[in-house]
Amino acid sequence: MTAIQEIPLKTITGQESTLGDYAGQVLLVVNVASKCGLTPQYDGLEKLHERLRDQGFTVLGFPANDFGAQEPGTDEEIAEFCSTTFDVQFPMFSKISVLGASRHPLYDALAGDQDVQWNFEKFLIARDGTVAGRFAPGVTPDDPELTSAIEREIAAPRP
């Protein structure tokens, strides 16, 4: 297991977790927000998750309130919003920070010494737990740049 897969996480329902729970899968880690101009990407993320999950792919949502206070709710409110507004079925995690001194260790590992640009920035994690790509917030879930990178990782030999 890689170091990134060992970082402690909490699901949106409060259960302990790590990316290691998804070992062997291709992951798309996305910092999400409910009141952002990019919030409609939830729909595309869910469609992408549904289309590829049987091939060993999972979208993971990490709510963050770092940009314009666009994720002000509690975990319970966020879960309700995602469920009722976009019928999100992909795993969601407890609200974290993706910027500054309080940045979650997961985002330290994902972004390194670079800042996350905005809500809905995407990190592609290969089956072996390494970062395989980073995509700007404006790259939509159906963008060929993103989908071809995901499909390339899905097709790669399993570790």
C-alpha cells in the first residue's frame, strides 16, 4: 500500500476510512462544493462513476469550503443535497480543507507544494495508489482529456 492509501479519512457518515479501502481501483478524487458555479459537475461525476464502476473505477467526493464559502453546510446537509439534487451514489467524505495551514494530509499528498485552484479540481489515482493525473476545475467529467486518462488507467495492467 502506498503512503497516500494510508492517510486516515472519514466518510460523510463519520466512519473511518482510507484510500486503501479502494486498493486496486482507479480513483478520481474531487473536492466538491454545493453552491459553486461548477456544482452541476456532480451530475457528470455520477454518470462517469456509474458508467465505469464495474471496470474498477470510483469517484470520491471531498466537500471543501475553501473557495468563496461555497460549501457551508454540515456533512448531513451536504449528503442530503447530493442525494436529493444529483442522486449521488459515489462515496462522499467528511468536509475537509484543501488549502492553507489546515489543508488535509490527503491534499498535501495529492497537490504537493501547489495549491488547489478551485472547487472540482480532479486528481486521478492509478490502481497502484500513485497520482496519475491532475485536472483543472473547468475540465468537466465528460471531457475527452479526462475520460481518456481514466480509460488508460483502467486498461493498465493491475499491480
